[in-house]
Amino acid sequence: MSERLPASAGVPNLGQPKAGRVRLRLPATSANLGPGFDAAAVALDFYLQIEAEAALSFTISAGGLDPERCARLDDNLILEAYRDLLRANRRPVTPLAIRMENDIPLGMGCGSSAAGRLAAIVLANHFGGLGWTSEQILNQVCTLEGHPDNAAACWLGGFVAAACEGDRVHVARVVPPVAWRAIVVLPSEPLSTSKARALLPETYASRDVVRNIQSVALLGLAFAQGRGDLLRVAMQDRIHQPYRTAICPLLPRLLPLAGEHGILGAALSGAGPAVLVVVEGEDRLGEASRAIRSAAEAAATDLPQPTLRVCRFSPDGVRIDPA
């Protein structure tokens, strides 16, 4: 992470490595935000919460969303990354008793994998006494994720723009406008990131690249300056969204809502299939929600109505507390 980011700007307080019980709270995130493909993301105020302590064997007790999947001991993202990190750093693998409350939908483009991998790294740092700095943790999670956007927003909170230089991540971060609200439109079925990425072309027309550069330049300033009037254009994309509409049928119906009903902008959340809708304020949420439901019903009359998750943009990233 770039040294230009001050330690006070959303960076979790790691303290000293300890072997005692620890609590983590990791926010959901929405990445790409239209043109910010693999570069921009924002934290949302619903969370993965974990309490862990050393034990004789691994156990997970899970509540919230997808509890059976979260509680399984085999093919578990958090446990696999935790073990791998400790072994790679020649530390003993301390078994953990984990209590988990998950409020981040899995496979919906809300940053569940970034939150899970960050949880694994923080647990390895804590119970393995790795002594990693915030910068080292961020670099590590971006390496595991393969891109820096979700990971940086989850770790630091707020709106982030991130870029990789080798194995080092540079991040700029701002706190989104307090008045803005978000509606995450969640279809009934998840989508794997690998399937969504497989749809993207190898090359792009120069006019599409230029248009995305223009939009993403506006995007960062719109969040930094609270310029909701810019979001309709700033969240337009020609790099990934047009190629994913076939497997994200809500997207083409919701994008035209930008600029109406209090809706400032809309984009796929991460790789989809969820759609992030930015609303100008609390008083427009009802109108915006009705417009979204009407558009979604027209999009797919043979599919279940999506779930609308109303939330705020979170200024806070990962919170680490001794239990």
C-alpha cells in the first residue's frame, strides 16, 4: 500500500500479535462500479462477523446467510487460506473454534471472497504471530484475490481506487457522501466470478477504452466531491458489463433508471449478478425501490423477484477487537 495513505485513514488497529480470542468484523463491498474494472470499490454496511479462539480441533458454528456452507470444514475458503499462510510462513497450524455470523451473500458480487480471505490472513497473523503490518496484509490479500479493488475496500472502508505494482498495492481512499444510500439488487441465483470473467474479450476497441477512461476519471471525483450529478455518466462501462448481460438479466433493465426516481447511478456489483444502485438520499429510497421492482418484473417475468438490500456506504473497514 502506498505510504501516502495515512495510518488513520481507515487502517485497522492491528496491535501486537496475541494468542487470545479475537473478534473480526469485515464489511461487504461492491467493486468495479461500472468502469472501475479491477480498480475501484466501495465498502457497504453489512458484514461477516467472526469470533475465534485456539482449540484442540477446528470447529465452525455459523449463523446468518448460507450457514451450512460457511460451517463446513472441507472446501472452506477461510480455513484453507489460514492453513496455507501458516505453513508458507513455517508456523504451526493452530486449530480454531470459530463462531461466525455472515450477512454477506455468497457468489453475488458483494465481496464475500475478499472478506473471507482477509479474515484468514488476520487470523493467521493473530494466532501465528506473523507480525504483519497493514500494508503486508493488504498486499497479501490482493495477491490471493488476484485484483485489489474488493480487498482494499474491505480492509480500509470507504471508496477506494487501487492499483498493483508487482506485488505491492497502491490505494487512494475517500469517505463517500453521508447522504447517499445504496440498494443492492440480489437475484435468486449466485454467479461464479470465473464464469463471469470467461465472457470478457481479449481485446477492446480504442473508442471503448477511451470512454471508460473518461468515466472512471469522473467516478473517483464524484465520490470524493459528492457530485451525484456525475454518477449517471461516471458509472457507465464498455469493458465488462456489456459482455455479462446474458448472465445478469437485471442489469440492462436497471441501468436506464440512472437519472430518474432519485437514482444517481447503477452498475453490476463486482462480477454480478447483483446490481448496485446509488440513491441520492433516504427520502428517495421508496421511489427508487418501486422503480427497481417494476423494471425487474419487466426483465424476467418467469424468474423470482429479486431481493432489495438497502444499505449505507461504510466508512470503516475491517474491525479487529480482542474478545
